[in-house]
Amino acid sequence: QCVALAKKQGFNNITIDLIYGLPNQSNKKWGANLTKMFNLGIQHCSAYALTIEPKTALKHLIDTKKIIPAKDETTIEHFNTLVQMAAENDFIHYEISNFGKKGFFSNHNSGYWKNQHYLGIGPSAHSFNGTSRQWNISSNKQYIEKIKTTDSYFEIEQLNNQQQYNEYIFTGLRTIWGVELDYIETQFGADTQQYFEQQIQNWINQEKVKQENNHFTLTKKGKLYADAIASDLFII
């Protein structure tokens, strides 16, 4: 109903967020939800596996055996069903959790994934310039007071070469744009490039990473291991 109302008002760029891997959620039910969503004629969707956070009502219900969490195999089945149905409906799987029609990728989030710089204005806003991150204080009152003076209204974290490399790997590998060997050498040095080439070879051999010239992306199988692959490539 919300989507129908939005379309009636003239919106033609609509996205829906979904969560899969829910307790008692069969793949049949999940598939039915996806069918309903794609039939709405939307242009984009984001889907995330359920995360069970500590100190939540859901965690308590699971700990007390009142709810049985979904098995990993079920969650993987949900993900594979999503990927298949998205492709059948002409959605491009451009980031691990994001799918969009051509020309309807998220510009905002793509900026994060492509390591682009951004400026945050206002309380709690975050900024990134490639070598540092800063975040403004959250209090509206304190923010207004401090910007009128020379007092600092933000905290800042300088990112060293290792941290910058790790972030590039983590965000880049999750996307269809992947990571570039030449960029790694230029930005992080020849030693880091050699380390990356050595570490990535194992995942290429397992057919979880695909290499085209100096460009590396996850394969369909590799997308299920995105975090593990990125972690293995990190410099600790």
C-alpha cells in the first residue's frame, strides 16, 4: 500500500528493505515475499541477514528456547533465492546486500563503497577525506554553541596506511566494481600490492574471487564468504 501511494504521487525511484534468515521463515515464505516485492514494480531493494544482537528481546527469547533461530544453511538458501529472483527480474546485484535496476543504484551508499570523500554537516554527522574520519558531537545544543566559538565540535581519527588499505578492501570487494591492483600499488605501496597478490591467490584457486587483468571481484560462490575473504586480505 505504501509503495502504491508513493507511485501514485509520482515517485519512480522506490527502494524496499528486507530481512531474511528469520526464525520459522521457510524458503517458500521468503520466495513468496520476494515475488510480492518484485511485482510492485520497484527499482531497488536492500536485503540483510538477521543479526541477533545481545541484550535484545529476540536474544532473550532464543536463550530461553522460546524461539529457534534459523540455521546457517537456511539463511544461505534465502540469499541464493534472492540472488536468483533478482536476476530474473533484471536487478543487478551491485553490492552484497543491494540490488538495483540499471540506472537506479544508490548514489549515497555507492560513495561509501567507492571510497569517495564526503562532508557531514550538523550534529552527529560524519565526514571522510580519504586519510581521516571525523564525527560531530551529537548534542544539538552543544553543537550550536560550539560552532559560534573556537571550541572543537567534532572528534577526529587519522587513518594510517594500513587502515586505509583495509577499508578499501572491505568495501570494494563487496561490490561489482571490486578492487584494482594498480590502485593498491599507487595508494598503499609496492609491499602492500605484493601482500595482496599473495593472499588473494588462494581465493582465486577456490573460485571465490575472479581476476580480470588487474581487477578482482567476488564470484557468485565468493559472495557467501565476503567477510572471511576480506579479513584474510587485511593487514593486521
